[in-house]
Amino acid sequence: MKQLQTDVIVVAAGLSGMAAGIAAAENGAKVMIFEKSNTTGGAANMGMGPLGVGSPIQKEHMISLTAGEAFRKHMYYTHYKVDARLVRDYYFKSGETIEWLMDMGVEFLGVQRAFNAPEATRAYSDGEFTWHVVKPEGGGAPGPRCATAMIKKMTERAKELEVELYMETPVARIIMEDGRAVGVIAKDPDGEEIEARAKAVILATGGFGDNPEMIKEQTGYEFGKTIFNFAIPGMKGDGIKMAWEAGAGHAPCTMELMYQLPDNMNHFILDGAFRQPCLWVNRNGNRFMPEDQIANTTFTGNAISSQPGYVAYSIFDSKLLKKYKKKGSDIMSHVHPHDLFDHFDDQWERDLADGYEPICQADTIEELAEKAGIDLEGLEKQIEEYNEMCEAGFDEIFEKDRAYMQPIEKGPFYCCRQNVGAYGTLGGVKINHKTQVLNEEAKVIPGLYCVGTDACNIFGDSYPFILSGNSMGFCLNSGRIAGENAAEEAVEY
């Protein structure tokens, strides 16, 4: 067995782990990071950018939101059911963290609120400009994965600080002695066991989105049936389980809900094309929310999770499709291309021919209901009511923006089933505002810290889109907080 010694060990090299390792090293600690994959960044490589409040970029844009205001807004949103001190420390650190990243060479394309487009203002009418979107490496328009440029700069900074990165070296357990975390047991790429000793251990393994059994056990959702979350390979809940084995208290485990199509990255055009304020119904054929709100993926995911079978259906007719092709989407975002309807026919015909199960096309409503699995009587009644309201120019049920009150009347009709999705899992490990792991009695377990999604319980029951960039923001800032505190503890120990 190999024997290693350092000051601080970080388990996993995702966004929160890299932030923790860099922060600890900047504060004088010798750091080792153990990562079971062959790359750094983890799920953050799919992201676009973090939250920041009080950053230099916001000041340049005359955005006056303060950390205190963000803290209060967050706590009102969560009804004070989360750790106020942790939330406070996170927001008050977040602006300086953007500057910290900029000093590493990370570039940002300004600051935005979620899906900052005029077409989406009703869905985010109370949103703040907190989302710092990373400039993609080599330039170009922002989109999914542009945060890889940030991960690259952070990895370079870690190496500059002589942080030791052990890739393809999974950690199996935490070494506990007299109630204190003193190291880890890992295994190198050749299968040889490593005993690494340290004065502090930081867990940052990114949740359990790739563990269907744990998802069902902890949240009640069934992967591939009632939820279609992003399942980043390797996100098995390792850190959470290791923390529990070490005596950590159990914090609620939730899913960071949104909605999407199964295997959506291979059907990306359709995923965006049907995220429009057309007619949305449940399995019984009934509308269930004002469709001008569907840009808010959290609210829509919540709504779908309350429908029969955990599904909804987005429907438009040939007349509305013609309009989209001519004038573009009603709702646009940075996630989906603005010209997606230019490519709609190719993707649609290909997916129909391949038998992609969530979609169907029909010449009549009767045929559409049968193919989609929607109750015919309910759908016919709903379309009749909806079309009458479209003709009157006012939604008497949900007060949907009249600009989107467009009838469903001319075949062929196009339908796409929408499923509950999630960006990943949240929570599991109980921590305090210093990110120290607590036991069930809320007492500190010396030498043990947990950060990122393994410990993120600050959202309450829903992701706070009013302050966008929160997932990556919490990962970065909880990582920095842990790294700084772990380095201090290593000096004192």
C-alpha cells in the first residue's frame, strides 16, 4: 500500500473540488485532489456560468443589487427553511469569487438573469442580473459547455500552486481516528491501494445523479420512468455515502427539477422547438399552467411532477409551426439556438422515422390523442375552450399573455411529451456555514468538510431562478469557504 501525507485532501476534481483545492493552496496548505475520472470539472463542463453579487462586472453595468438584498430575497423565496448563515456567507463571498476567477484569466460575457430575452420576461419578472456567463474558449456565442473555459483556467491555477492531482484514483473511504477525519483510502489506476493522510478532508463528489437506486431510495423518483435527469457518469453518491459512514448527519436529498425529453441531447432541436407557449396539457387533456411561464424550467418541472403520470404534452398545429419557421421562436434562450426551427423538419422527420417515442404527428385530434396517449374527450373539450379564448383574445383560466393565444385548429398536429427532468441531485450531508460536516446532533466532525451538490440544501424545495447561476455559484463558493477553513484547521492541528 502506498503511503502519502499532505495537509488537505479533496475528494473529486469537479467545480467545487477545484475551488476548494485552489483556495486551500492559496492559504498555505499542501493539497492533494483525488479524482476517479480522467478529467477535471465534472458536471460543470456542461454549464454556462456562476452566480455573483457585487462583482466588478455588475458594477460596470450599474447593477446595484447588494449581497444583503440577494440574501433576503433568497431567504424569502425559501421561507427561511434553509441555513441563513450559510446563505449569507455564500452571497457575501460570491462577488469577490468572480473577481478571483477573473484574476485566473477567466473571461465573462457580461451578466444576465436567467434566459435574458424579452420573450421570457414574464417567466422571470422578478429575476436579478446575477448570472455570469463564461466566454467560450476561442470566442463565439455562449451555450451549454461554455464553462469548460473556466475549468481549464482553474486547472492551470491548481497546477501553478503545486496542487497534486491524482486522476483515475477513486477514494473508497475516509479514515477516521478518535472521531476525526485524518485521511482517505484510495486506489490508483494500476489498482494499488493508497493510504493518504491529511489534517482535513473535503468531500466534493457531485451528488448521485448517475445512481438510479439511490435516486429512488432518497427521492422517490424512478430514473427513466418518472424522472429523466442528467446522469453525469460517475455521480454515484460516493461522497455522501462516505460522509454518512463517517457519522455525518443526513440532510434532505432532492432533485434539482426542470423538464426535458428523454435523451434530450440527441434530440436537441425538438427539445427547444416544443419549449414554446403553445398549448400544454396533461394526460387527461387539461391545461395545468399559463404557458407563457414555461421558460421557467423549475416552475414547469414542478408543475409536470404534479400531473398524472408525471408527464405533460406540448402541442402546436401546422399554422403555428409555419409562424415559428417564418418568425422564429416565441421564447428563445442561450441554451437552444435561435434558428432551431430552420432545422426542425430534418430532426422531426428523422426522429419520426426512428420511432422516437415522445413525439407524434396526426391529421386529426382523434388520431393525435390516440398516438400520444391523451384522453380524447378531455383533449377535445380543452381545445374547444382554448380556441374560444384565443378568438376572444383573453385567457380566462390562467391569464396567459394574449400574444401567445394562438388556436390549435389546422392539421397536421404536432405533439411532444414532456417529462420531469433534473440537472442533478442536491443535498445529503449536513454542514454548517463553514462547510464543516455535522453529525446528527449538529456537532462538528473535526477535519471533515463537504461542498457542492453533496451538501447543497440552500434552495429549499425549488431552484431559485430569481437569482440565476446558483448551482455553479454554490459549488464555487462553498468550495472556497471549505478550502480556506480547511487550510486554517491544518495549520492549527
